[in-house]
Amino acid sequence: MKKYFEVKLKPSQKICICCSDSSTYKSDQLVVVHTSKGIELGKIVSLVSKDRCVEDEIQCKYKVNKQKNYEKSILRIATEEDKKKYRDNQEKAKISFKIFQKKIKKYKLPMKPITSEYTLNLRKIVLYFSADDRVDFRILVKDLASTFKTKVELKQIGKREESKIMGGVGICGRPFCCSTFLNNFQPVLVKNVKEQGMLLNSSKVSGSCGRLCCCLNYEEDFYQKALKTAPKVGDFVLTCIGEGFITEVNLIKESAKIKLNGNDIRNIEFKDVIEIKSRDEEKSDLVEKKVTMKS
């Protein structure tokens, strides 16, 4: 029976799900993995449950070509020779990256080189770059293939993937989420920022990649549930201390500021709100009263 493990590949730090016929592998073990790129080195993160594998089948399998599906598999525990190869490959990748930079300048291509990596068996080198638009790099690939004498793959990545590979420290003072534990990027919407009461032009909502912070998604479920029951700014409410309009809402503390009829501003908790009536409903009530008085 096959077992599935979460494996963090080196040096891209991408987490993938790999299968094995053996269940003897443990967390933090370095293993040799067979992927679509070839033979790679990785570190086991955890064992994945069978139910999780059914849910994440797309992550377990992906198409290599139209004829067959390919499944990532663990070949063996990494030996000292494998570790030495990996270290040697890193040094070779640094030299290859410098050549990659020079070739880009030579052909004057609008590309920003990010990093490079060799497969463990040196049969393939992957060169990562970023660009604002699609780039025709066919001449560059031919030149690099003849220089490195191996298969060359140029991979264009976005700003978030660039931050994931390069790493760094976020505004929270901790290492980037993307380079530590996030595997797949989920879209972060402007709606999330507004729901959490933050300003769009604030530096606190943008990461080093220039995109909205991934952590804005972490508490989104809480805010969506809280907004369904919480009063909104401008709502006319009836509370235990009187009637008035909501001027400010704090979803975390479950409290709000209310402007009473005598222009007195008081703090209240959501549980003190007896009835909520929106500003539009209040206006419609006033219109009905005026019509009734005229008639």
C-alpha cells in the first residue's frame, strides 16, 4: 500500500506530495525524489493521510504529457554521496547563473534573472527569471544549451514566486510565509482589505513582492462571519443605553462607538445592541412620516 509524504524540494523550497511503498521515512529526513524535472533532493515534512491525498489529488498527480499522468515518488534516503552531489551542484549553479546573466545582457532581453538550479543527476538545469511581458528567448536557450552541454529550461515566474525563492523578512519581523510554509498562492482580494478595516494605500497591506500580503487571507473566515452579525458604520441601533448611530466598529473586540441623540459618543459591546436598523431604512421611515403628516 502506497504512503504519501509532504516533501520540501531543495533549493526551490516548493512543497510537493510524493508517494512511496515504504512507511519507514520520518520527518526531517533528506530523500532523493523523482519528479517531472528529474532526480531532486528534498526533505520530508510530514506523512499525509489517505483522505488528504484524495482531496489533494491534483497536487499528487499532474500531466507530463497528454498520454499519461506522472506521480512524484521517493526513491531512497539521501546518502552522503547524494549530499555531496547537491553541494557541488549548488556551486555549479552559481557559476551557471553568472553565465545566464551575461547571456541576457548579450541578447538585450527584457528579463530579470532570479536563480538557477541543477537536478541531482545534472541532466537538467532550470533557470528562473521574471519579466513584465512574455519574452522570446529561443536564441538564448540554444546558446545556453550549447554552453552547459545539458538540457536547459527557462522558467518565467511572478513577483510572489520571486519572493518565495529569494526569501526575506516581512513587515511582521518574521520570514516570508511563502518561503517557509505556504505551498500554493491563494488570491488576495481588495475586498479582504476593506472588510478588515485597513487602508489600501497603507504599507501594512503590501508585501515585499508589491502584492497584497498573503496573511490577509488567514483571518478572512473570521471577518466574514463577524460581519454578518455585527452592526455597520451608519446603522441606527437601539441599545441598553439609548438610541443612536454607529460611528466606529471594532470586530476583534466585538465593540462599537455609538453617537447618541444628545451627540454623546459612548462605547458599547455588540451584545448590548437590542435592534439594528440601517441608515437607509431610517431614511425611508422619515419619508413615510412626512407623507403621513402632509396627508
